[in-house]
Amino acid sequence: MLTTKNNKTLSAKVVAKSKEQNVALLFVADKTLKPISLGNSSAVKNGDDIFAIGDPVLGLTLR
């Protein structure tokens, strides 16, 4: 189970996980979810919600 920011509870399946790296990939089948829009890191302000997408081991992120 996973809970969204607006307290909606969804069923999730663990696709892959790494205990050593403390990371997991989840599959959520919910037609009401919308993809996040990618923003401009130069426009981020203090207090904004952010999400990092990438590889936590190699430090590769989507920019």
C-alpha cells in the first residue's frame, strides 16, 4: 500500500528493491494518476516540492 500526498491509499506492487541502497521500484495501477510534469531547476523556490529522478548510486538524474 502507498499513500499519496492527498491521503489517497493505493495498492502497489514491489517490482524491484535493494536493501543495501534503500530504494524500491513500485508498480501502481490506478487510472486516476497523472504523470508529473518536468520543471526547470532554475525556477525552484524555497519550500517547493521537488522529485529527483535518476540513479541514486551513480548520481545520474534527469535534468
